[in-house]
Amino acid sequence: MKTPISTYRLQIRPGFTLQDAAGLTGYLRSLGVDWVYVSPILTAEQGSDHGYDVTDPSTVDPSRGGPEGLEALARSAREQGLGILADIVPNHMGVASPKQNSWWWQLLKDGRGSKYAEAFDVDWDFGGGKIRVPVLGSDDDLNELKVVDGELRYYDHAFPLAEGTYADGDNPKDVHARQHYELVGWRRADAELNYRRFFAVNTLAGVRVEIPWVFDEAHEEVVRWFREGLVDGLRIDHPDGLADPEGYLARLREATGGAYLLVEKILEPGEQLPETFDCEGTTGYDALADVDRLFVDPSAEEYLNSLDARLRGTDAPADYHAMIRGTKRRIADGILRSEILRLARLVPESLELPHGKVADALAEVICCFPIYRTYLPYGAKTLSEAVEEAARHRPDLDTVLRRLEPLLLDESNPLARRFQQTSGMVMAKGVEDTAFFRYTRLGTLTEVGADPTEFSIPAGVFHERMARRQQLLPLSMTTLSTHDTKRSEDARARISVISEAVPEWELFLGTVQQLAPIPDGPLAALIWQSVIGAWPADRGRLQSYALKAAREAGNSTNWTDPNAEFERHLATAVDAAFDVPEVAAALNNFVAELEPFGTSNSLSAKLIQLTMPGVPDVYQGTEFRDGSLTDPDNRRPVDFQARIAALAELDGGAKPEFTDESAKLLVLSRALRLRRDRPELFAGYLPVAARGSAAGHVVAFDRGAEKRGALTVATRLPRRLERDGGWRDTVIDLTVDSTDQLTGASYSAGAVPVARLLERYPVALLVPAT
């Protein structure tokens, strides 16, 4: 199997095609990258910037460069010695525009008689044998239907007509009534939909790739890539939505000839991938959480908890576990009610359970789940514990829960299979997309794949986790930023400094809340932390983020019924950063206070991620400081020419200050090149301890098998370090004469003062002198 040493993620879209990616391979090679990693490239909904709404799995998207673009990228990558990792989407297809998706079009046209009735996950009996399509403003809009050119039209939406269901002059409503689908008001989707979706996105319909012919047809083009040597590995989007992730991975491994595979899987703290998963690991969110927590000051937790309580007007800070149980229940009873009701319909009537309590009990179990899903029999204990927890919370459901548990544990039971597909949907929407916008004491902690109740970890705990990663998942990806992170690595690096400056943070927040109040204290904390992390940023970006954050939180406004008055206050507060001199001054002063320490965190986190066990990924553009917020902000175009020019200057001998933007490029390029060119220096993992007054501010590890590999030295909690007097007598013992890849400085074996080692940059990357 060909495996990567590192990857670089590119967002392929109509504005940046596969041909554009091909033109970057020389730069990526020079940067030290080993594989190019591309976002989905199969044909997607026209105009889609992300590509996760695939409408035709049999072709490379013409708007993304088409098959000739993939061939150009493959050819250029091979010339530069680079591999290619491609992102694919097996769980769902885009159905927003039925005519663009031949599978969906045929399903709507022929109903249960269509070949694709088996491919999509439809509960035909619920809905009278028709598939419900929630596109109408309301059910009254059936009066707006027209028949045009042999199609049923609703404004810009077009739908097929079954054979023999229309004659000239027929009333469009009557024609609609004869179809295999039923157009309904969009609000009915929450509780009355009868097809599986991706989360709560009505325009992404679930696909049953567990059926052999569906797998074959959906992957024919992907398999061609491997047969013709165009692609070397795959990243699998959302495997938790599949009926049989284990079986899917085994089938995919065989179909691709044993290629490198990664799964986009969120692992909760302590959770491991099932050993039966035939893949190399995850896309790295678990690594991100471990790295971030090195840079959060543990002494700030009590103070931030106290501030959180005051912002909420309560005696205690938010109880995260109670919060997520509530937010998950909100999702289960709200936008994903259709999925819960479908589970309830799978419970045999022979059990004679109270009809009204079955859905309630199933939702309660899901809301007590501590992980995204089980993969029975793997995770059976977790499921039973969730049932016990549900019974404690809801003793009125105890009898129903006990009767349901055997069904949920029976992996051959349709209820158990679908329950596993559903629990992750509720988790994602209730936690990532709701609670993470409500639990706001420190924005670094509420990142995809993280448990924000783990506030900080010391270096010793980090080392234990890295040694385990080296042993169990050496080829799993590590990352700090992705197209799905709530805040970029550099935004989080600056926000983490707030944990070292809590009094100043409270003073700043009080000032801006007085001058431009957001009438939701916890949300105000989130918004201003995000502005601080992104600053400087243009008004439009921040306004878009603030509105999305507020609606996702769902406390003061929401997506379906926006609170115009609250949103006006929110917009005014964001505008104040630009228009109110006192707010602008407070913001700029506070950012200036955090900036050097945020930069130290950024460089340290990056070097750790690039050199720790695993396959490091670099998200496009983050070789410079990137203050992106949640999507679509983190998918903006990248100025690659500026990065190419800066790398040439570094290679020409430029020595940037650590606060210069190109300092991060220096760290990144030297680390990636070393991993690629000297892989023998990354064969193991050994913690390296510092000695002295500030030893707790050092994170150091040797990647050699016997302390003769690449040695990473990084700084943690830099503001407290400065406040306490700097490095002073702190030293690190070098076992061999070494050279720093960042500065070129040489050091003899023995005790080396950390102040000398980190005189220029807050990080060092040492290799044995030759």
C-alpha cells in the first residue's frame, strides 16, 4: 500500500479547478508536501462550492475541471513525486434539482417501480406509497403548480411526470395527485418526511451503498481512478450515516486494490476506532483536540466558569452534559423528528408498547448517548449504559426502555441498524451545531471532535496520548484546520491566550457590552471571542458569522423563525467594531495584547501537529496566519502567489521575525521537508523533559526510536511564562550534537538553556548533526 507522509487539502470548486490544482504541484513539492488532498470532485449540484451534494457519481464534475482536469492533476502530481488523496461522499446525494440527478429523477418518475427505489432509503408505506418532497412554501402552494414541457413546475423547480398521468388541459393539482411523489410544505419535513437525509438537509438524500449493485454503480468512477493510477487514497465522508460502515470499508478496500483509506469520524475522548474497520484511521479531529488543550491555562477554568455564570445570570456556570442532553432532545423533537418517528415505526406491534411512548423512549436513549454511534457488536456496552441513563432521567419510560433494549442490541434487527445510523445525526446537530454555539466560556474548547469539559491537559498527558497514537494509528491523519472547523487554528491559538488573560477579557467584554450590547450574555462572549480570533476581518465576514452563530445557538433567534429585533442588536454590535471609536479602540488594544502570545501558540501548535505521530494535513492557505471562522468563511479563495513568493524569499535566506506572517511558512516548510526527506527521524516517540523554573512551559518530544530522531521543542502558556520571568534556569538535555532546522544554529550535546534554544522563535526543530 502506498501511504502519505503528509497531505495538503485543496478545496476544488468552479473558481479553483483541478487544472488550477495541477498548477500548484510544484509549489506543494517545494513546501515539503507529500500528497495532494482534494475535496469532492464528482459532479455536484451546479454552483456548489463544496461538492458534498453529488448529483452524478459517474463523472468528474465539468465545473471542477472534468476528467481532463483530474488527468492533468495526476500527471503533474506524478512529475513532482506527489500522491493524491480524494474525498468521496458515499452516504448521500444532492437532490435539490431533480433534473441534475438522474437517479432521483427516475425515482420520482417511476416510484416504487424505479430501479433506484432500492438505492434511496425511502419508507414507502409511510406516505401512501409516495415520496414526500418538502419544497413548497406551504401546502397551499399546490395552486402555484404548472405543467410545462412535460414537466411539473413549481417556480424554478421541475419534476418528472409518470407515464400516462397528463393530458392537455389537465389541472396541475390533479396531475400532481397522480405522481409517485407528493410535494409538501417545507415545514412538514421535520416530522413527516419519509426518506433518510444527511442530518436535517432535505436536499441531501441518503443512499443505500450496503446494497451491492448500488455500491458498484456509485463507485464505478472512483474505482476507475485507481485502475488508471489517477488517485492513491480516499477520505470517506460521514461513514456514520451508513448502515454497515465496516462492510463498506472492506468492500471499498477490495475495489481500490488495497488503497489507503481514512474515515471522517468523530471520536469522543477515550473512544477508539473499531478494530474491524479496514482503514488507516480518521481525518484527525481527535488530534486537534489534544494539541489545542496544551495551550489553555488550567488555572483559568474556575475564573471562566464564574464569568460564564454571571453572563447567564445564574449561580453556576452552564452544565455541559445537561446542556447537550437538552439540545439533542431539541433536535430529536424538532428538525430530526422524522427520523425518530421512522425508528418508532420499526418497533413490532406485537410488543404492544404504548404508541406515544416508543418514539419518546428512543429519542431519550439517543440523547443519553456519549458517542456518535455504535457499530454492533462493538459499542453494545455503551448502548446499554445509555438505556440505563435514559431510565434514570425518565423513570416513566422504564418499562418501554427495557422492552426496546434487546431490539436495539440485536445487530440483525432493522431497528438496531437504523438506530445506529440515526444517533450520530442527533449528536452532530445537537452538539456541534447547537451546543457548541451555546457553551461559550472559551471558544478553543468547542471545536469539532472535542469535549469542552476537558479544559486543559498537561504535557505528560499529551505524551501518553501521542505514544498511544504512534502504537495504534501511525498512519491516521492529524489536523488543526479543516473545511468544517468552527474556527481556524490561528483563531483558536489567539483565543486560547484569553485563558491567560481572564481579567483583561472580562474588562473588554464589559466595555463592549456597555457600548454595543448583545442581549444574550453567553452569545456575546462567543461573538467577541470569534471577532478577536479573526481580527482583522472585514465587516461582511463578521456579520455573516455572527448571524449564523446566533441562529445555530437557537436561544435568542433561529433559522426558521428569526427574531428580527435581536438580530438588529447583533448586527449593531458587530458594526460597532468598525463604527464606534471606543469599541474599535478596545478591540484593537486587546488584540494587540494577545497577538504575540497567540502567534507563539500558533507556531508551537503547528510544529507539534506537523511532527507528532500520524500523517499531518495542512489546510489550504494556513501556511500564513488564517483567522477564518466557520463555513463558508473557511472556504474563501487563497492567494497562493503570495505564499509562493514568500517561500522563495525564505529559501533565498530571509530570516523573518517570529511575529512575521512568513514565520509560520518557515516552520511549516522546514517540518514538512524534514518528514519527507528524513523519514527515519520519525520512527518512534519519546517525551523529552525540561529542567528548571519554567519546565512546565516546554513541550518536547523526540521522534527517534532511541532519542536520535527529530526533536520538537515548543512553548506553552507564553503569556504566563513572560509574566513569571521567562525561561530563567530552564534547560533541555540533548543526547547528541544537534542543528535547528529553523535557524541553522548548532548545539552541542548536554544541557542547553531553553532561553538560548528559543531565542529567535518560540519553537525549535532539532536534528542530529551529521
